[in-house]
Amino acid sequence: MQHQTATESIATLQTYTLPPLQVSPSRVMRGAGILGNAGEANRQVSEAIARLGSRPVIVGGNNSLAVTVPRLEPVLQQHRLIAVSSSYLPDCSDNSLAKLTEAVTAHRGDMIIGTGGGKALDAAKLLAYRCGLPVVTIPTSGATCAAWTALSNVYSDQGAFLYDVPLDRCPDLLILDYDIIATAPQRTLVAGIGDAIAKWYEASVSSGHSQDTLIIAAVQQARVLRDILLQKAASALGQPGSQIWREVVDATVLLAGVIGGLGGAQCRTVAAHAVHNGLTHIDPHHHTIHGEKVAYGILVQLRLEEMVQGNQLAATARQQLIKFYTDIGLPQTIDDLNLGEISSQDLQTAAEIACKPNSDIHHLPFEVTPTQLIAAMLSTTAPVA
């Protein structure tokens, strides 16, 4: 029996080297009123921010800056941090990022603080990545897990999805202040529930048969996340600020991010996010937000599985989700997205974009044509045969 030499053993190990995982932010601090209020928690948060730099550039939209900057002022004053605020608007786009980069240079910024929803946080993370600076994320709603992840989506100035950028690490610090989250419209948390619950329906299809340890863990965490949301979301939405509400916020902002961190690029988005990406090209007035489009996209994906594969489990799951969506107010049809009057050409455009060769829709275990996708998009509430 032949034995490998040390050199051969190293070569074998190198063959199995995988890309590094960006599992989580370096530090996560959470609580009610941990920004802007006196006390030990606020002191710890202040010190954690100050350790990262002394000349922050605070990136957000107009509303999120108005909510967060006053809460940050005691931190800035206490540690003599010299900050400027800069808007990412009109979108997390190449043009906006160029302007933000100029703002960092002009201020001689040495850290980025991102505050807001998914696009604001994506802009802050990508700005920090390109400038080689640490980044703090402060979500102002429960709408996405963007505060956690090592990924940024880039859009056109008009809000059409263009491409995503994997980042070299998760944020250096995530500050989840439930009092800030509570200032957002409830619609944003509902949308976050839709975005988060998609993790199970997409990851189980793309990665459910994987034997990789961490991907198995990620897929199972996606199942746990689904169950938490199915069980707790309706009650949480009826009790804003309560313990169960905070648990659901943790699910949409934190646990949803854990799944992407553990699974990495191999634990993929599938048709739900592909449908979202296509719809951004025909929704110039932003009638709906990210998680609402994704939630509708889950129903489209399940309908495709029914139509193409005759998958009865998908049919059952679709009916379960329709009831859940009714209970919490997520969109079920193209009409619910306020896109009911779009032209057939617009619908064709969205479907063709969703079916492009590099689209996530091709992580489905079967081929999908634009014609099939349109049929699914128009029949998300069809009765089970």
C-alpha cells in the first residue's frame, strides 16, 4: 500500500481549499435605546464606535439620517469624533457611490457608518470596501438582513437591479437598537418577513441535497427561520415593541444573515430573488419594496415547481403561504404589487431579465423559459388541481 508524501498530502488539501466564509459581523450589539440614552449599554456602544475611527462619514437616506444622527451626537461629542453625513440617494448606484467616495476623500474619513434600510446599508458597506475602511451598520427597519451580510446589491439611479458585489468581510460592528427599528412603518417589517422566509424556499431547492457540513447547517437554519416566522409573525405585528416583536426583528435582521454567512455563495438565492430583480426594471416608481417583491417571487417559484415538475409539495407550500400572507399583509399577485396595469411588453421584459443566463433562477433543478415564468407570475393564487 502506497502512502502519500507530505508534499502530496499538502497538494491534496489545497485541492479542497474553498473560498473563505464571511460568517458574521465582528461584533453585534443589540438592545432597546442603546443609542442616544445614558447608561452602561450606551457607553459600550460609544466606545465600540470610537475604536474604529475618529472621522466617520455617516451614510443614509434623508429619513434614516434624521432618525439616527441625533442619537449618534452624544457618541460623537463624548469621543470628539468629527463626522459628516452624506446621502446615498437616488439609489445604491455607481453614480451615488462615486459621489460618496468624493465625500470620504474630502472629509478625510477613516470609517463609514451606514444607517437605513437595505440599499443605504449596501451603499455604506460597498463604500467602505472600496475605500478600505471599517464600517458600522445601524439598521432603521427590520426590512432586510443587509446590516449583517458581506454583500452589496448595485442598482441604476432609477432603482433597477444591475449586479451584486461580494465583500471581503461582514461589517465591523452592527448596532441593532429596537427603539430605532420601532420608528419605521410596520410595512417594512412585514417586507422583512417576506425576504427572510424566502431563505428556506430558495436554499432548500438550491442546496438541500448538499453534503457540505456548513451548507447543511445553513439550510436547516433556514427551516428554523421559516418556522419562527410562521409561528410568531402575526402575533409580533400586533404587539410592536414587545418581546415577541423583538424576536421577529432578530429573525429578519440577524438570523437571516447567519444563513448567508454559513452557506456562503453555495447557499444560493433562486427564483424568488430573480423575480424581484426582473420586477425592479418595470417598477420605476417603487410601488413596492424589496421584501414584498421577494415574497411574491416565492409564490412564483412554487408555482413553477408545480407547473414544470408536477410537485405537489410545492402546491401545498404555496397554499400555506397564501394563508400566511393574508394574515400579515404580504402581496400574493401581480395586482397586489400595484403592477396590475403593466403592459404585456413590460411583463415580458421582467421575465426575460429574470431568465438571463447568469440569473439565480437557473439554480432551479429544471429549465425555465420566459413564457413559463410569465404563466407562473399570472397564476400565483391558482387553486391546487
